[in-house]
Amino acid sequence: MAKWKGCIVEESLDDNRVLNDIDVLKIRITTEKRPEKRWHIYNSVLSEREINRIHRHLKKGWYMHFWKGAKMIVLFKGRRFVIKKKR
């Protein structure tokens, strides 16, 4: 089954250990001068089950989105939206 693609900001999670269990394609660290302002961005592919697990650790005030084909899942703390692109 095809997996969902997305980017996860480590700082958006209340427990970054959940990143140990996902398929990470690339990690990028932003270049702000102050280290505490830098983001660690994980380009990943995830199953829907993995997305649900990551979602439980998303902090308030942050969001994530994942896409597969014409569908997109958008996650906020306690909220989930599935959007389908019209053809």
C-alpha cells in the first residue's frame, strides 16, 4: 500500500522519540543564528497508522500535513482534516 509523504518539524512534537519509528528520507536543519530558534525538519513517508501515532504528540499551535495522490491529511492538535483535490 502506498504511503503518505510529509515533513515533520521535530520542535512541533511533545515527544520526539516517535521519530525513531518512521521512515525518514532526509533531515534538514534551518540556519537561524540562535540554535534554540532552529527547526529540525524530517522529510518522511508514513503509513496512516504512523500518522495517527505522530498526531497524538503534536503540540498546540502547530500543524502537519501529508499527501498521497490527490488526497491530503492536515493535522492540528486534536483535529484532523482529509482534503481531496478536485480534478
